[in-house]
Amino acid sequence: MSITQQYLLDGYRAAQHDERTPPAPGTQDWQVIREVRDYGRFRAVVGERPARGRVRAAVARFIRGSGARTPRPHH
């Protein structure tokens, strides 16, 4: 069953039970992406790492050719 077929079936069932129809597939994709990004930033702060610029710093290290990762402090 495709996503569209499932959505239509869910809409039909909702109409039969006088409930709200579910959101269309893909309407909340950007919200999910933002929440995943925010969760990653939260985990970085909790882990006492920089919350921003981690990817850019990793790419810069890779381009410089150091290849060595910065060791994380152990608690």
C-alpha cells in the first residue's frame, strides 16, 4: 500500500468516526528536521561540546589533512 493510499484510507476512517483527518504526508517534514537538529544541539550542550560549528570545524580539519581527531575529555 502506498503512502497516498494509506492517507486516503485514514481519511475515510476518520470521516466515518467524525474525527479530524490526519495531516497529508510530507506536511511536517521540515518540522521533524528542525527537531532533530535541535536535539543534536541539545545533546552537544549537555555533553559539554560546542553546539554550533561542529560540522564546519570537522570539514576544516579534514581539508587541512590532519586526519587526527581532537580527543574528547573523559570524566
